[in-house]
Amino acid sequence: MIKQNLHTHSLFCDGKNSIEEIVNEAIKKNFSILGFSSHGEINVDGVSKIKHADLERYKEEVKMVKDKYKSQINIFLGIEEDVAGERYLEGFDYIIGSCHLLGNMAIDNSKKGFIELFNDKYKGNIYALVKDYFKEISKLCTYKEVDIIGHLDLYSKYNEEEEFFNFSDQKYLSMVYKMVDEIIVSNKIIEINTGAIARGHRKSAYPHKNILEYMAKKNAKIILNSDCHDKDFLDCAYLKTIELLEKIGFKEIMVLTENGFVSKSITEFR
């Protein structure tokens, strides 16, 4: 069975555990592939990021565990590059491209913060918010170094009960579908992210099921990640999410190898 997570945060940014602690937990949980993806440097206060002075040490620690545990697990060095932050063009095995900010306001730090963004900046207009968010995602589609588009509908983190918008709203979905098409054309991988489940904000992964159904019809490339900030949730809701993806109609999941990304049958993940 393939068990992979490429979206992993450690003490180098806002994770709770050291690099080696996470590796040992991954081995315990029978992971075959583990990638570290510290938040890249970004010049905004209150936003999680790796310190520039720590970047080389981060690389060295990941390379150390890669060699130390090579007989037990395949380890890769990555980074989560924010569209508003520094760009990382070389030195990594893969890069996750994400958007965590609109202007200088964080989308996902807290529900209170999102309400402020939604009500004050956007006057309760979800279409305007999503339009601006997707402008940022569109930029990531043009970044050659980016392999994976992270948490496509991050703005829905606090919308489990549809407090801010309806997940079935056709005007909203048409905006999302257009973005999915653009990502597919750019040949990026779309992340299926279970992180909000681990943190108690959602019962299902990003993107929402309505979006996943469209992605499956369009044969979008996908990857399953837990966006891990706590080693105890390294494989949060994995089997449940695999079952959902299969039911929706996905046939393959992308896997990182020493020779780059390859597609594997979804049946190999359960």
C-alpha cells in the first residue's frame, strides 16, 4: 500500500514537532513517502513562515533524515511557497503553491479574522472574495517551479454550515470550475487536503465534494495531503477520503519519486 504526505509542517514554522519526530511517526504509521513543506518566507506580520536564517538548517535537517531513514521511508525536501511571499526556484524536490492572504489579511488564521475579511473588506460579497483569491491562484499557475496547488478553496475553511455561502451556488461553482480548468491547462497537481478536518473546522477535505466531482470529470491530477501540523494527525481521514475519491470517480493519484511525479492507481492507496 502507498501512503504519502507531502504537506508537512515542523517546528521550523507553525508545526508542533521536530523533523525527526515526524519521520518516526510516519514510519510508525507505515508511510512510504514523506515530504516536508515549511511555509516559505513572507513579509507580513502574524503569518507563519520559516525564518530566512533557518532555511539552510531546514534543508540540512531534511537531508539528514532522508539519509538516516532511507531504508524505511522515502523522504523529500519541499516548501510551501505563498504567492505573496518569496519565490523558491531551486534546491527543492517539489513546491506547493498556496494563497493564505488577500491583501495583508489572512484567510485562515481564525474564524474571527475571516469574518473581518469577509464583512469589512468584502462587505459580505463571496463572489468578490473568491474572484480576488483566484487571481492569486492564477499567478501560481504561471510559476514554473510550483508542482502542487494547495488547498484550492481555503476560503471555505469556516463554511462547514454554509454560514458565508452555499456550496451549491451555481455562480460560485462556475468561478471554481473555471479555475480548475486553468490549473489543468497549467499542468499543476491539485491538492486534496485533510488539514481542516484535523483542526476541527471541516468534516471533509478541501476541495468541497461539488468541486471534486467536476475535477474527476475533467481528469484533474490530484494528490492527497494532510497539511500536517501535529504528527498525531499525519494521516488524518486518509482512508475516508480515498473512499470518497473513488466513489466520485478518481482513478489515479500522483506520487513523488526520485524521478519526479508519477501517477498510481488509487487502489494502491488502500
